Amino acid sequence: MSKIQHRNLYREVADRVLDLIEQGELASGDRIPERELCERFGVSRTPLREALKVLASEGVVELLPNRGARVRQLTLKMVKDTYDLMGALEGLAGELACQQISDEGIAEIRDLHGRMLDHYRNRELAEYFRVNRQIHEGILAASQNEALQEMYSNLSQRVKRVRYSKQMTDDFWRRAVEDHEAMIEALEQRDGRWLGQILREHLCNKLEVAAMDEVIDDRQRA
Amino acid sequence: MSKIQHRNLYREVADRVLDLIEQGELASGDRIPERELCERFGVSRTPLREALKVLASEGVVELLPNRGARVRQLTLKMVKDTYDLMGALEGLAGELACQQISDEGIAEIRDLHGRMLDHYRNRELAEYFRVNRQIHEGILAASQNEALQEMYSNLSQRVKRVRYSKQMTDDFWRRAVEDHEAMIEALEQRDGRWLGQILREHLCNKLEVAAMDEVIDDRQRA
DNA sequence: CGATGGAATTTTGAATTCATAATAACTTTG
DNA sequence: CAAAGTTATTATGAATTCAAAATTCCATCG
């Protein structure tokens, strides 16, 4: 594994720790072995500890006084709460986007929507999710609200490790696509209130939560 | 000034730095003098630097590589963006609160509301704002969504140093109180959607932004 | 007199060191 | 053999040290 290059070291280290968590090498609740990670990353304890403190403030890690850092346990409630929050943020993003977005911006999102529909028709789940995410990110970006985008991506990061997209009943999927149809229409009409409401209530996230149920339980048992 | 007691040192230091910023001793854009603060707090550079990194991730401070930390400049746009965000969060809190809050909880908030009205009638601005804040915090707490509360207080902290409540035209004030009347009604009817909408559009914050305009400009010129 | 170049100083970034708290290992004893 | 107490080991928290970068200060030159 390549050594880290020395610039903004603590942030670099934090990102590497996040990778380890996302890839499951550090599981929920695991103690984070300071010395070992230092050796592995080729850095001293100082930047690693700085990284851990930042990750703690971002809600990814838990610091127990005199007992080191652990990967924060995600309970089902925490994930639900986080998705509620993300919904609210997306709702705001939608409202703002309708005020701010350019016609080209709308065209781009409509284009993404078209591609998403193709993947839906072909039942290409992974591709569908990828484009789906691009649409949501596009709306976030169009809001032109940096703080909003920052918070959203922070929340998104928190729950990334339990994101789950396998089980997707036809019915849920169909309804998610319907939501997206409405979103596009609201966006083209620049009806911010409508778009905001759709996004806040968009069932995609709630669906994920439902599917996630047993996954989290599994991890907590482990 | 009393020395800091040594437990969770970096968080303690961070709070002290926040105090300095809030009290204006460290102004917007100011360089943060590492060595000096260390002496003042009676700690070494390590915990101070950890604190600064955390504050940077919380958006209060800016870290320039090899050039130290500065108090992050607040532009008017950033403050507006932040208030939009806070509105969205309060909106969500309102919706959730309607589902979660106990009858006693509602009674408490109604009580606060009554006291706020008294202060309004007596034109006691400071008292009014204090109780007003308690109401909003009460709704946040009733949402039972920890992530939401955490995020809200973080945002609130970011803009605390420019909070401004002097100019309050009678007309704005009257409308703010009207909003609150509606809020109480929505809460008592447990009409989450309505309460959410009121909170999202509650003009209190927008009012502050308007009043804040020249204040921020002043600071940026300095 | 102002601009440019180059030491001297200060500040920052990161590793190392040191003291203390927590954990593990090992006795001892009932 | 198990439980409790004690010692040894390890991990953590924070100060210190060291190298590199930036800034300041001063001298030189145009």
C-alpha cells in the first residue's frame, strides 16, 4: 500500500480511515488501533489522532476518554433520523434549485432522468442507482447553497457504510420512478414548493431504511 | 483567567476559542495566534491544534496550509444560506415534534408562548428573544432526532457571532408573533405538515438577515 | 527613495518523548 | 480451581522537540 504524501496530512489520514470503515475492514463498534494504523499509513500518532478527532466531530467515530476511538455504532434509529434529515435538506435544495437553476441545468437533469428511465426499463439496478444519485447531487449543486451541500455530504458519509440497494421490490421501484417523474415536472415548472415537498417525501430513502433493517441488526450482533 | 482543567482537553480548548470568537476578541478573518492562546489557556500546542482542526470541520475556522488558522469570514450569503438551512431543519423538527411530543410537552411550549406574548406586549425585546429561542429549542428537542439537533446547534454556533436583534420594526415583530400563534395552533392540532411549513417560512431568521446586512459589511471592511 | 535579495526569526507541521490511565498477565489465597 | 489483588505491559493524553515553511527585517542596488 502506497504511503501517504505529506500535505494536509490529517485530512488525508481521515479519508483513509473512512475508506477502511466503508470497506468494512473496520466494522461498527470496532476499536480503532492507533499504533497499527500509524504504521500502516506511515505517519506518526499526531496526525492520526487529529484525524480521529475530526471524524468524531463528523459523527463517524466515537472517542472514549482514555479508551481510544471506536467506529460509531449505527442504530436503525440513527439511520432513520439521518435519512429524515437528508430528506429535509434535499427538500430545501429543491426549492432553492428552482429559483437558481439555469435552463441548461434543467436540461442536464432531464437528460439524466432519461438515462435513469432507460436503466429502470432494463432493470439495471446498479446503473439506475448511480444515475439516480447524480440527479440528487445535481439538485443539491443547483441550490448554490454551500453549507447545505457540505452538511448533506457529511450526513451521506455517515451512513454510507450501511447503504444497501439489493432488495427493491418492483412496486417500490415503480413508485420511486414516479416520484422522479414528478420531480422533473416540478423542476421544469420551477415550482419550488412542489419540488421541495416531493424531495422531502421521496420514498427512496425510506425504502432503503426498510431494506436495511436486518443488515444493521446483523452488524450489531457481530 | 482560570486555567483549563485537563479532561477532554481539546474540546474544552475549542469551546474557549469559540468564546473568544463570539465575544469578538478574535474577529472575522483574524489570524489565530497559536502560541499566544497556548500560553493563555495554559496548554501545549497539541490540544490547541486538535481543537482548531475540529473547529475547521465545524466551519468556524479556516485552516490555510502552512499559514495557520483564521476565523472564517462570514459573508452575507453564507449567513443567508445558513438561515435557510436552519429553517429547513426547524421545519423537519416541527413535523417530527407533532408526531412525538407529549401533551405535557405541548403544554410547556404553550406556556412559553404565553410568556413570550407578555414580553411582546411589554416590548421587552431581550426577554422576548430569550423565550422565543426557548420555544424553538423546545420544538427541536421534541423532534427526538439527535442528529437534527446536533446539526442545528452547529449551524447556530456558526452564525452566533453576527446575531443581531436590535432593529425590529413593529410590523416585522407583529408578523413574527402571528407566526408563533399559528405554530402553537398547528402543534396543538398535531398538524406536522402545517407546523413544518410555518417553521420553514418563519420570517424571524429572514428578518435577522435583513437587519444584519450592514453589520457584516462593516466587519468585512475592517 | 523604492524595490529586490537574502539572512534571521518566527510559525507551522509532524515526530518523538514522557506521564498517566487502562488492560493484561500473573500470583496468591481461600 | 476460582476469585481477588498485585505487578507488568500497553495504550492514551499531552508536552516537547525537530525540520521545514513562511514571514520579518535588513542590506544592497538601481
